[in-house]
Amino acid sequence: MYHLLPEQLKILAEKTPFPLYVVGGSVRDFLCGYAKAPDDFNDWDICAPVSAEKFSLCAEQCGFTVRSQYKNTGTVKLQDKEGREYEFTSFRSDVYVRGEHTPTAVYFTEDIMLDACRRDFTCNAVYYCVQTKTFCDPLGGILDIENKILRTVRESRRVFGEDGLRLLRLARQGGQLGFTPDEDTLKAAKEHASFIQDIAPERIFTELNLLLHADRKYGVKDGHYQALHILKQTGVLAQIFPELAEGEGMAQPPAFHRYDVLEHSLRCVLYAPISIRWAALLHDVGKPRCMREDGNFYSHAEVGAALCTSILTRLKAPKRLIEDTHALIYWHMYDVQGVTKENKLRRFFVENYAILPDLLALKQADYSACQDDASPSSIVARWKDIITRMQKEGAPFCLKDLKITGKDLLSVQIPACFIGKVLHELLMHCACNPKDNAPERLIKLSKGIYKTLSNNS
């Protein structure tokens, strides 16, 4: 591993009078084979049995820039001359109180075993001594990495009891790394699933977002699906998404569906591209409520869109994500039978142009998740065929594609208060009649549209 370390870190280790260790994700990723070149390392966590003040002094003498220093936790954030970021922590032992993500008390130590025991999983508690070029493995993390096992550094009940966020980290890292929790870890996570309620919604959303992209971290096939299943196994999914978990065991028409509502939702995420995985996860969240209240699934898209907005708002998700996910879920059943008339579809495509690629992707993922059929959905194929023809015909998909502007309408005495409505009607007309998208023809059409609108106002 030594040849992959930044040169300035090596120089620092040579000049320090104390042992300097790399620890955490960078060591784990090297041992997993996920980091084989210097650019493969995303972050550098380093530690030593020395105070933050003493370390900072040595680092500055070696050309590092100390950005911040926290004496109470022995933490130093620094940057080298190449712009790489590092986080140093003194060897320490932490004390937690339930509900507090950060330790309530910190005790500094020179014992590497105590430092290792304050971490979460053994795979993250392997140390690499830069000076001696050797690994230090106080808790057997190397063997767990070789066996692709996630095991807590101490009694699992204590590890999860101290910090509920570790419940999400268990699922997320399991998916990212392709690791499986051992029996004791899984059992303790189940027993402490409710502790996720102690964690701030923003932190939960951040972890879930990483979890839904788990397959992309190191290229682990289906890692995001594996992560969701760990979340389901531990009961944490039911704590975060009770509306979604209600679909477990809820049967669907066997002619179309191989899985219950919850498993279908998880498999929809499996088949979904990154851009729509929130929508894929929640696309059928309305089904349990509809079945409970109406005895059928008929209005689940509309109900699900409203529930999705409530769930993502609860998690303090970004506004844009909430709006886009709501729209995707609301429309994901549109034209489900494939019998909607083409002109109506053309207008729909233009009305929903901003989400159209993602809506197509969601409909395909939904179709594939029903029977694990990755072949093209007939509905999606039909939509794409119509969209292709519209493009070839020069049909406008948005206002900027119209060969006329608001200024042109003002010049023919259409009042400003009607401009937006007239342009919209022209856009809808040209979606079905692309040949009419010409300045003179549009001016003529606009006068008739304005007359109709003004008579009806």
C-alpha cells in the first residue's frame, strides 16, 4: 500500500516522532482490491497516539495547511500541497448517549485497541503504519474483508445502541462493498431498528441517497438492491418508510406480477437507472393505502404521488427532487393499456417534456420488475416510436421550439395577459400538426385562439 500513499504523507510520517497510521475506508478499499491507484482513494483518514496540537505542529512543518482543529475530539482537518483533504484523529475512546450522533465524552489513549473499538465495523478498523509499512489489525478486520463480512467492532447491541446512524451505514456499506452482515450484527440491528428514529432526517436522507447509488461506488453489481434488502431484513426500512413496508406480503395479480408490492418496489429500483431510483422505490407506495381503503389498486398512482411528497418532505429532501418524483409517480400508470390516441399522447409528451426521459425509464423499470423481464416494454416502445416520429417531423416540444415569440403576438395586438395561454395552445396544436410550426401560419392561428379564449373568459 505504501507506493499508493501521497508523497507528502510519507514525508510527514518520516519526520514525526510518533507512529502515524492510515485507517478506515482507504485501508479497507485497498484490501478489498477497490483501490489500485492513487486516484482511486477518495479520502484519507489518519490517526496517531498523539494530541491534535502536537500533530498540527508537525503537519505544518511538513507543508500541510491546517484548516481546522478540534481539541475536544482530537480532530484536525488539513490539506496537502496537491489539494488532497485529510482528517486526523488522536487515538481515543468515545462515550455516547442514545439520540446523540456525536460522542458526549472523549477519552484520549495510546492504546490502538481502544481506538479500534470506537469505530463501527471491523473492516473499517484496520490500520496501516506508514513508517513500518505494515498493517495493524487489532480486531480481525482483514479476515472479515477476505470473507466479505460486516461485523461490529464490539458487542453489536452497544455499537448500534450508541449511534442509530450505524444501522443505515450497515446497509449502505453492505451494498457498496458487496459484504453481508454476520448473524450477531444482523440480529442486533433488528433489535435496535427503532433507534433510527433518533437520527436527524437530513442525515437519514443523505445515507439513503448513497444507499440508492451503492452499486456505483465500487461497481458492485446490484449493490443498491442488496443494500435495500439489508434495510428490509433489519426492519429499518419499516421504521423509515412505514407506508412502503406495509406492502410486504401484499399479493398482486399473478398474471402480471411475480412479487408482492414491497418486493416489486425493491426490484424496480434494481432495474432503474440512477436518475429515477427515488421514484422507483416509491412508485407503488400508494398501493397499500388504496387496498386498505378501497379494496383495489386503481388510484394508487395519484395516492402514491401525494404520499411520496409527504415522505420526501419528512426526510428534508431537496425541493426539486420532491417535485420531480411526485410527477413521475403521478404519471407512471398513464397509458398503461397502450390504447391512448396518438394525438393525446403527443400533447402529453409536450406537457411533460421535462420529465419525459425519466418517465420512460420508470415505466421500463416498472415493467421489468413485474416478471424480471428486461426486454423492452411494448408501451415504452410505442411511446419512443411516436416521439421519434415527432422529432423527425420537427414537432416542437417546448416554447423555444415554436417559430414565434411573445413579441410577435404583441405585434398583432394580442394583449399581454393572453400571451402565455396563446403560446401554450399553439404548442399543443403543433405537437399534433408539426407542419403548422411556421411564423405566418402561427400568427394566423394565434388570432383564432385569442378570439376563442377571450370569448370564454
